[in-house]
Amino acid sequence: MWPIEVANVLLVATRRRRIDRTEWSRISRNLEALPLVIDPVSTSRIWEEVLDIAHAHRLSAYDAMYLELAIRMQLPLATLDRALATAARAAGVAVPTVTQPE
């Protein structure tokens, strides 16, 4: 799910003329070079933990999936989404300050 979310961010940024296709390509290459590990467990947790989190914090299922992963992995959650940040803090997850580029 993360790659699709990032692709959508790049698409929206391009449509809003915040970045051009050259910048899109550079960002994509940089992201591909990161040593990311995609979590194979999250999908098996959707029916229990993720939906419980979504219901408890009034989040979308995909936002709740990120929160479930942060809780389970005991990692901070970087987000610009206020509702997700509030839910993360309520669940005891650290939320670093993230500033949106201009």
C-alpha cells in the first residue's frame, strides 16, 4: 500500500505543478534506493486489529493500517494527517514533527 500512497502523492504534486516529471523521476529513483521492507503481516491483521483501530479512532482503514503497523513495530509514525497524528498519540505512538514543503 505504501508505494501506491507515494505514487499518488507524486501524481497530485505533479498535477498541482509543485513538481515536474523530472523531479518525479528523481524522487522515484531515490525512493527505490531506500532499504524499505514492506510488511507482509498487515493484510492478515485487517479483520481484527486494523478495523478495531479504525473504529476506535474514527480513521479510514488504510490510515488505521499505518497506525497498527507503528504500534506493532513500536516505531514513530510520520504523517501530515491531523486525525491520524491525534490517533497515534492517543495510542502512545510518537509522532515526529513533519513540515510540508512549500
